[in-house]
Amino acid sequence: MILYLPYGTDAPIYYRPIITIAMIVINWIVYAMTAAGPFGAIDHEYAEPYMLAIGGGIYPVQWLTSNFLHANFFYYLFSMIFLWVFGLIIEGKLGPVKMLIVYLGIGIIKGAAVQILMQGQEPTHSFGALAIIFSLATMSLIWAPKNEIYGLLIVWFIFARFKYLDIKISVVVSIALALQMAGLYLLGGGLSSQLPHLMGAMVGLVVGLVMLKTKLVDCEEWDIFSVWAGKNTMSDEERREIEENRPEAIRRRQEKRRKRQNLLAEEIKRALEHKTPLPAFIIAQRKEREFSDWTLPQDLHLKMIQQLLGGKHWTEAVESMQQYLERHQEQELFVRLMLAQAQIARNKPKSAVKVLESIPHQEVGVEQQSAIRKIRTKADAMYRRNLDAGIYEIEE
């Protein structure tokens, strides 16, 4: 026995496989509800109203419900493995909204076609997700024939041998379709499981071609027609540039950037809550370098300044206050007074006077004027002492 189990692809994935995963989960829930015991076969008596009735009338609801039924656990597992890979390729190009419409739409169209066209057949039932999966497979063949599917090849003869094998999508889909057509031929072309699968493949072929020609999907000139015409000659750098400028790629970068900014802001907030302003200052400086358009919120910035001053971290406090004055207008007078006092604490009286001179006089009240005079007096006295001691201040 030879078995190939796919698990991934190198086809470009621009959207997360949200709908693909959701369909796998929903299929499991329906299987669990309709199976005659854990991992058992389907309970025909219970599930029959939801199967696709053939040769016994038209039931539109069954066009949808029959796609979520599975004969047994093996068929469920086998179907979902291939749904994962081909869903990854298709949803990776379409996004979740279009993928949901395509998935359910294909299932309904296939169900309607089989039930209506097979009215003359002997009454029976059809169900399963493989018809939709064959549709996704033929769409993958049209949209990404040269991309590869990653899979595990199992050769079972007396004992099993395993080999990781990457096969082009065009080869995998062609072999699958050939096997279905061979099965249909050997059964004499009558109603069989192969017929709904092939009808699903035909629906996928039409949908894939229509979406490609109407530009509802962008295959970056790697679709089957571009491959035949030799148009897919872009360099890796050109292809990478196109991928980086896609809306989804831009959105992912923005989301990653936003999460990173929020993470650093939370670290600053936690550091200040624990009254450790130096780590908060270091994180804020790193964030300023990493995100040039980011500004520490005014309340956090002011809290950090006060804690730095309280801990007598004068150099860091001065740098933080200078940054505050560049970015915020709130509490500007208060911060300038603290900055002047911090410069005095650093033995820089000239810098302190320069800060005081930058304060707009029209914004100064009586109390602030008194504070300014006291700081100025202290700065002048310090300046004279420094001159007497031969200490000269280098302006910043």
C-alpha cells in the first residue's frame, strides 16, 4: 500500500487559515454527532435526512448539509488532511470572507448539480466533503501549479517505510483526478463516489478560472496561464517586494508593531508601579529609538520624571524632562521648574538659569515667580562658588 499524507505547502500564504480550520472543526462536530459510536461508521438512520438524496426528489437543504457528513472516521481524517493543505493554498490567497463564500458555494452548487442531473438514477444517497476538496484542488492547480505540497510518503509492504516528499501541486492534483476518472471508467460510468468528486472538480475549475480572469484573486503571474506563457520570470527580490506591499502583509506588520509598542508600554507601567524608574527610563529610551513616531503618554512620562527625581537619578531625570518638554504642553511650567532644580543638583547653575529664562513670563503666577527667584538665587550663588573653586561648566 502506498499512501501520501500532505501537511504543508510553499505557496504564498497571505491570510491565516481561519475558515479552513473552522471547517475542519465543524466537520468533526457533525461526524461526532452522526457516528454510531466513537470513531465508528455513520448512523444512516439518523443522518439520512441530511444526506444528498439521488433519484428521490429535490431537497435544497441537503445541498449544504451533505457536505459535512462522513462515512466513518477514516474518511473524515483522510478528507480533512487534504482540506487542510488545499484550504491553506486557497484561503491563503482569498482571505477568510471569500474562502467561506467559495467553500459553501461550491458545496451547494455541486449538491444541486448532482441531485438535479441524477434524478433518473436508482434512489441512493451521496455525502462527504471530498467533492469540495477536489474543487479546491483544481483551483490550486489553476492558481499555483508550480508550487509544491509538502507531504509524507508511506510505503507499506510487510513493514512501513516513510519518506518526506515534496510534489508539485500540478502533479498531485493530476494524479488524484486521473485516479478518479479511472475509477469511474472501471465502474462503467454509472453513479459512484467518483462522479460527485469529478463534478466538484469541474465546479472548482470553473470557479478558479472565473476568479482568475475577473481578477478576484492575484496569483502574481504564477497561475497556469502565466506559467505556460513564461511570464513568471520575476526575481526573488521583486517577488519579495510585491509580497511585502500586499495589504495583508502591511496589516500584519502594523499589528506586530502595535503589539510590540503595547508590550513595552506595559513594561514601563509595571516598572513605575514597582517604583523602579531606571528600568522604565531604559525601556522608554529603547522604545523611542525603535519607534520614532511613538511618544510616552503624558501621565506615565510625568510619573517617571517624579520617580527619577525622587531617586536622585539626576542625569536620567534631566534627559527625561527635556524629552517631555519636546513632546507635551501639559505641566510645562512645573516641569521646567523641576528641570532647573535638577540642573542645580547636577552642579550646573548656568544650565539652570538657561531653563528659567526659557519660561514665558506671561504664564508665571505669583507662587511660580517666588520659586523662580529662589532657584535663580541658588544658581547665582553656586555659579560664584564654582568660579572661586576653578570649576567651569560646559554647556549642554
